[in-house]
Amino acid sequence: MDGPGKNALGSTMMTFLIERLRAAAGAPVLLTGAGDAFSAGLDLKEVAAAEGDGMLAFLALLEECMSALYLYPGPLVAAKGIAFYQRFGRQLEPARHSLPLSFGRSPSQ
């Protein structure tokens, strides 16, 4: 994820995530955040500016995005630096084991 407000979840970012998850079609997905944050959460500027139908549309998109993440049929991992989360069943939990990670080469090299 690479967007304004420390990758905040606004309409543009949520639409991007939904589209990418659909395109991945169950293949393993690794979500990462650009910069010094994975995501700041909701885009509060967009939320504060939304009124009436705009807020209803934002909330509908938020529900669609969260459902796409929660119900994704394949492996889904969210990572930032050395902290990462993985989904077990339908729950996102901190990873409880270490992986042999070596950037740019295989762990055996």
C-alpha cells in the first residue's frame, strides 16, 4: 500500500485493495505499507468531509474492503518490517513463529 496520510484507508486505497484482491483470485497475497507505516487506519480527513450519501458510500466501500480481506480464499499476510500478521481461518493474529527470511536470496545461500 502506498498512499497519502501514511497509507490511510480512503476510498482510493480501499478500491485499490479490493481490485488487487479480486485479481489475485486466491493466490498468496503479501500486503505491505510504503514508508514508515503499514497504514494509519481510516482516512480521517475523508471521513470528516463526508456527509449524507457520501458517508453512506464510504461506509459501504469500507464494508466491501474489510469483507474482501476477511473472506479472501487464499493465504494473506500483512507485513511491515519484521512485524507481520497472518490469517488463521478467519482471524488475523500476530505470527507466532519465525521464518528464515533473507532478502534478495534464498535462505540456503
